[in-house]
Amino acid sequence: MDKERIQISLLGPPQYTFQGKPIVIKRRTIRRLFVYLACQYKPINRIEVSELFWPTVDEATARKNLREAISLLKTELPLEDVI
């Protein structure tokens, strides 16, 4: 189980690895969301996250953007149940 960890290094250029292999997250917003979620110590409210990442759009659009971002993030990660 210990081998199934995603490692995140944030000092210097951000790096994400799984089993020693780099994880490539292409879109900047998706990378930011990944790091933000990984740094949370407790569960967070989707509305808070959507307002943080998309503060200039209405709530419904922000929630849609968050759903799409999470879906994209899941496709970039090597483990199914990380998010």
C-alpha cells in the first residue's frame, strides 16, 4: 500500500510522482486544484472550492467548472480513488 502514494514536491518547480514516475497534469487550473485539494487536512465544501477557483462567475457555472475540473483531474491521476 505504501507504494501506491502520490508524492507532491512544492519546493522549487512543483513535481508530482507515482511509483517514481512523473505525473503530468497539463492544465494549470487542474494542477492548482490538485495541489489545493492535496493540502487540505479535512474535507472541504465544493461550494467553497468553486468560489475560490471561479470567483467571477455565478454559482451554477462555478460548480459546473469544478465538476469538469475534477473529472479532468481524475483522468490525469494514476489511481482511481484519489479524488
